[in-house]
Amino acid sequence: MRNKVFKGVFTVYLILLFICCFWDFRGSIDLNTGIFGPHTDKVVHFLLFLPFPVTAYFAFPGLRDTKLKLARFCLLAFLAGTAVGTLIEKIQGWTGYRSCDIIDVAADCCGLVCAIGIVLLIDTVRRYRETEEKRRK
């Protein structure tokens, strides 16, 4: 049951990611005047891709059973996230109301790398707790 919930959260996250990346915000939001000035768009890209590896980590527990599988998962999450970010930018370039910017992909990748660090921290804590539980028994 829990696994289905996390897969649902991951799916909803992906849907929201695509909505945010393809919505026509003209006339409603100007990211150039945000708190980070002209770099606000890059911060938004960073934040949009930060949940990608974390939600995938919980959605697909079988991909992280061992340390080797976890390393593969982290690589796969980075590559998949980068592919999604690159595809989004390419399609945005075709829309006419969004632009294709390679720096947005770089911001996406930065979010992915930071999130993989969070995943490794979460996994370390999880493994430590499991080890402690086994010792207590």
C-alpha cells in the first residue's frame, strides 16, 4: 500500500512538473523581477528538479536494496532527470511562448545533484536505523 502511495506521489510530481514547464505564464508571472532578479528562473528550475530523485527513491524501493543498487539508482535518477529536463527545454523551444535555454538544463542538473545528496543522506539514516533495530533483537 505504502509503495502505491509513493508511486502516486511521484506520478503527481511529474504531472505538476510538466504543467509548470509548459504553462503559458505570460501576463501573470514575471520571473525576471523575482527575489533573485533575472536568475529567479534558474532557481525555479533548481527547485522543480529537486524532488525528482527523492520522490523516485521512495517510489521504487526495489532499486535501492543494496549499496550497489543505490549507486545505480542515483546514476539512473540523474540521467533520467537530465533527459527529462533536456526534453522539456527542447519542447519549450518549439512552443512559441517559452524559450529553450541550456542554462535551465544546468540548473535542473544542479537540483538533481543536490537531491541525490539528500537521497544518500536519507538512505544512510535508513540503513543505520535498520542496523540498530537488528542489534536490539
